[in-house]
Amino acid sequence: MTQSVTIKPFGRSIPFTIDGQPFTTSDIVQKASELLRLAGLEPNIYDLGELQGKERPQTKRFADDDPVEIEKDARFVSIREKADVA
């Protein structure tokens, strides 16, 4: 027998940042591309990264269609996919 799982909105605003700019959401899980668009960035140019840890944060990188679980005070950054070299 399989169980059905339903994801429901958290019900309150969760604060987080993207490139240092503050945002809030009531949706716990969103696609990385949706978060980039929220910050005014194009997903075909940027990837989303999450800074994990305080002292020496590591960056977890997400593909555009990856689901991202947003925790209170999460810190996300934009990562340019590639840059032209002169």
C-alpha cells in the first residue's frame, strides 16, 4: 500500500536572502529557477547556491529544476553559469 504525501504551505512568512537582499515566502519548497526570478535574475544565466555554515560557509549549488527547501534565515547567492573571457 502506498501513502500519498501532500506538501502544504508553512502558513507564515519565512525570511531568507538572495545576494544579501531580504525576501520572505510562505512556501517551504520552491524551484531554484523561481527563486532566481524572484531576485530579478535569469535562470538561463545564473544558478542558485545556498551558503551553508557560519564560519567557513560551503556553497550548495542547485540546478534550475531542483526543489529548494527554504529554512528560516537561509542565505542564497546567484552563481553566474559562465562568463565570456576577453
